[in-house]
Amino acid sequence: MTTPAGTPPRPPRHQVDPRAVRYWLTSGLISLVTVVVVAVVPALLWEPVRPWFLGIGGLVALLVLPQVLVAPWLRYRTHRWEATETAVYSRTGWWGREWRIAPLSRVQTVEAKRNVLHQAFGLAAVSVTTASAQGAIVIQGLDATVADDLVAALTTATESTRGDAT
Amino acid sequence: MSTPSDPTREPTTEVPWERLDVRIVLAAFLGALVRLVPAALAWWFFDQDDTAARVTVAVLAAVALVHPANEALKYLKVRYRITPGELQVRKGLLVRSAHSVPLHRIRTVDITSPLIHRLLGLAVLTVGTGSNLMSDPTSGVALAGLRAPVAAALRSRLANEAELASPPATVEQPVRDDGTVVELRWAWIVYAMSGVWLLVGALSVGGTLFGMASAIGRGDWLTNGVAAAATALGVFAAVVGLVVFLLVGTVAGAVTFVTGWWGYRLVREPGGTFVASRGLLTTRSFTADRARMRGVTLTSSPLVRLFGGGLARPVMTGVSLRQTMNESAALLPTTTHDEAVRLGDTLLGSRLLQSLDDGTVRLVTHPPAARRRAVARWLIADAVVAGLVALGTALWGWPAWLLAVPVALLPLCVLAGRAAYRALGHALVDDHLYLRRGVVIRRTDVLEVRGISGANVTQSPVQRWLGLAHLVATTAAGEQAYRAVDVAVGDATVLAAALTAESSVVTFTGA
């Protein structure tokens, strides 16, 4: 194949914060523990449903397992972001890959989100939405101050291009 | 969008508040009677001791009291007015809430009038705004119960206020002097009869009959009757069943078409808005602004395609979820392919679909790897069927000859996969994105690039291996995301860069 027929989009410039690995690992472990508890507790308490709960619980745990064993590190390698002069650009995924581009002229809201787990690691997620219900870009695992700076910069940049954006 | 405010304190008090029409109470009572009277008669006539029937009648009687009372309350509570900049709707007696919809936000106006409303001279006016239809349930404001002339006057006023930004059509399409774009043609009933109703018609009719019979405690009549008929027919039961199924489906399609599209007329008004009015029992009139259209989708199911038909649907911003669900936002029925192309182009004001048919725009063929993936998908589906049948024969003693079915389907699956590949195509020409796909339901999307609010390139591991990717164009209109399936990954990159005017994402390092 000739260039550029075989080339995927270039990687965005910035990597996420290294602490994001621990964040993803912890949230994966929380899901895994939740699944195990939900399956094991009723199985111990009530014998007739034991095989069902253990069987289905085991299956779900098996599906969650990659989230703990490989996903955090693969995500860290893949997840990248960038705010160009005219657009927000991200790459995500650990199994598949997804590149998302949102031109600043179409951006409607920019916000930093911080749940309890984010706060524990000093991280934040930046969410950028457009008028399309399918158009949101979420950048996970940013350092909290980097996220605040990004939100401030994007808010200033989008204010100058505010229109109907539909 | 809708900001709660205290409208009584606003300076625009010189515009008086209007009420809904008081006849909505009568309409609600008559509507409830229409259901109550037959049920009560059936109960009285058949079996007065039946519990199910008694409960049904009691519930319907309660509805006949509660619903009119509720409408009376609504008459007291709801008021509306149009100030120079806003449509304001106020609700509540003690605790007052208010919706204010800026007039420039109004994208669609839709007037619906069910039979009883029509007899009383009433209509329901629904206004659609351009917010995210999934996340904002208040995106549509409905005034349920205005006098028909009042609703019509409101519609033209709102449409006039809202369409200031409408750009002139780039290519004038043939339209009659009075603005009529198209009127109903009875030949189109063929497409309604061979469309989706062919499959769901019998299920829907059967379900309704059974529901009605159960409500008066006679559900077993139907089930026993069907069982008796099946036993009497013996080996012919399957054949007769299929014929009845298709017959009922065809008739249901025809009835739906007649009631839904009776008196259909699509008119272009001087300002550029389109008004589609239709309906036999419930009349609908849907107003859509040309400035709100971001593209057009042309779809066809296999039988409809065989008879040379197609359905053109404009891709619009500001159609509320409710309008999408109850189909009141439909501007066109399924017509002949050529007519669908002409109508779609008229709505968009440019020869977009026509240029595909006459070869002015040629779609890019997808790479051969896409064919491998399409065929593999159909083969995997066949393998799943084979696996289930094998499981059935091993565990539940199904006859072994059933295993021949997936084997016989094998060549068909290969053909279907190849056909699915041939259906794929895309092009980006003159600020328009063309997308085509689908082997069963064939669809062609044409989107204006100005309506696209972002682009995504996605790759599964298999696609990475084959050098393919999906390109997703996100938009505030229509289905919110439109997909080019299995494009060469480099093409997806170039397209994403072009759609977002972000050329920096393309790398030439692989040269």
C-alpha cells in the first residue's frame, strides 16, 4: 500500500500521567472484588443457588481479569492526548484503538471531573463535549493541575469560536 | 435551553398569557368512553362473573373519570405566550414552573390531531429545539390542546420567526407554483405492503387481538381456536400459517399506509420551510426548516428494492426523541427510487443523490481485506448456527439431518459476504460525505461537512491486522454518528483530517 493509505493517524503529542496505571489497576481491582463478593456471599449463605452464583460470578470475573492483569499497562502505552491550535485530539483503547478529533469550533462544554479515586491519586479526567451525543472526548488519567490548565486553555480557546455548532 | 424563571416579574407583561382550549376535558372524556363502552358491552354480553373482564371495565371506568379531571387541571395550570424573543410555557397553580424556549432555537414545529381532537376542532402543537435529543428530555415543548386555527397561526408565526437564518437553495428543483413538491401516489402502497409490516404486521395484529380478548376474559377462545385449526389442517398447517401470516402483514401494511399517508402533501413555503401534512384519522402536519437539514439517508429493504423503491429521510437537527419515536417527524413515505432521489435532493436543495445515480460522484471501493472480513463475518454467523445445532443433536436429541442446514447455508453466506462488500463505498466530494453499506437493509448517507462536529477512527485488533478501520463522523443531527465501515486505515485518517480541517493528524512518516 502507498502512503498514506496504510498509515493510522499520528499519535497525539502527550502521554497521560504515570500514576494513571495505578488508577486503572485500582479501579480494575475494585470491580473484580465487587464481582467476587457479589458471587460468593449469596453462594455461602444459600445453598440452592450456589452453582449458579459461582458459575456466573466466575465467568464475569474471568471477563474482568484482563482489566487487572494487562489493561492498565496497555492503556498507558496507548492513551495519548493533545490540544492543537484548532482541535482536541485523543487516542484511547487497550484492546482496540480509537482516535477522536473534535474541532474547537464545535466544542460545547469542557470540564475536569474528579471522583474519589481520581482524588486519591491526584488525577483528573477532562471531558470535552460537542453538539453530537456521540462526539464526547474523555481524557483519563491527567495530573490534576495539568487538567485544570487544559480546561482553562480550552475554555478560552472555544469562547472565541462560540456559535450554534450544530 | 429551558431556564426556570419567574415569568410574572419579567418586563414583557404586555403580551397576555393564553390558555389551552377547555374542550380538552371533553376530548379526554370521549377518548376514555371509546375504550370503556365496548369493554363494558363485552363484559355485560359475555360473562358478568369473569374477574379479568370486571377488572378491565373497572380500570377503564376509573380512567374515564381521572383523565378528564387531569385535563381540567391542565387547562387551569398551563398557559403560554410568545414574547418578541421567546415561546414561554407556564405550568402550576401554587408552585409555578416555566419553560422559555428562545424562538431562534426552534427547529421543527409539528401539529398532530387525533380523530377525537379533530371532531372537536383541536390540535396538539409540538416544538422541537436543537438540543441533544438523548440527554435532554425537555428538548420538545408540547401544547396539547389548542383550537386548530390557533395552532396553525402559531405554527406559521413560529416558523417565520425561526427561519431567519435559512440559506437559499443552491440548485432550484422543479416545484409547482403553489409550492407543492409532491402529493400522494397510491402506487406507493406496494412499498408499505412489502416493507417491515410484512414481518411485524401479523405479530402486531395477533398481539392486539389476544390482548383485547384477554381483557374481557376470553383469551383462551383465541388460543384454543388457533390450536384446533392447526390440528384440523395437519400437515398443511405450516403452509396455511405462512400464507395467513403474510396476508395479515400485507393488509396491515396497506391499512397503515392508508391511515398514515391519506391526503399526503409536501409543500415548500416561500421562506424555504417544508410542511408535510398527512393522515386519515389522526392528521399530522410537520414543519421543518431547510436550514436544519444536514444531509439525507436513503434506505431500502430487499423486497422494496426488488420493486424499485426507496425511502429518503432528511438528516435533521432538532427533532425531539418523541417525534422520532412516533414517526410524526416523517416528511416522506417509501416511494420509487427515482422519486426518493428527487425528493431527497429537493429537501437538501442540491443534487446530492442524483449525482450518485448519474455517476457524477463515484464512491471509493473499499480494500480487498474488507471483503475477507465481510465473508468471515457471515461464515462465523453460520458456524455459530452449526455449533448450536450440533449442541442440540448431542444434548436434546434433535434429528441429525438438521446439521445439513448450516452446511447448505455455507455458499449463501459466502455470497452474502461478497454482496456486503460490494455494498460498501464512501466519498468526500464538494463538502459532502457519502457513505453506503448494508446487504439486507441497504443505506446511503449523504452528510454536509458543515454539520459534522467531530471525527473518530476506530480499529479492532482484527482491523489492525488487516489494515482496516471504521471512520465515524459525529453530528448533532439525525442518528448523531455515521459510520464508514472497513475503510483502509490510511483513508480513514485522511478523511478524519479533512472532516475536521485538522490536517496535522496525517503522518507521512511511513513513506
